[in-house]
Amino acid sequence: MEAMINAHMPGLVARVVVNEGDQISEGQEVAVINCMKTELSVTSEYAGIVKKILVKEWDEMDIGSPMIILESIEVG
């Protein structure tokens, strides 16, 4: 099942800290957004494998902008 990680605030993508194919856990930092000279972490709500990164450094984000697509892993 696919899951989407979206921006939780407006700003610029300072950096993406994962790569396509990486396995990540719930709560793991995946990117950083710069908003008004403050860097804020974007974390995953899901465990999964990074399927596609939709953003790059300095892309402008609005609240809810899609950033990363995950192939989610069912934790049982």
C-alpha cells in the first residue's frame, strides 16, 4: 500500500535526508523545511520503503504539498 508524506508547513526544502529505496521507520526524519530562517524536521507517519522522492533542495512547499511516496510496511 502506498503512503504519502506531505509538508506540514510552508517553506523551502532545506534538504532531503533519505534516498529512493531506503527503508524507514515511523517517526524517522525524511526531510527538513526552512521556514522564516528556522529549520523544521519532516518525519514519516509510516514505516516503509521510499518509493519516490517528489522534491529537491530549495523547492517551495505549501501545507499539504506532497514530498515523498512510500511503499508502506504493515507492522503486525
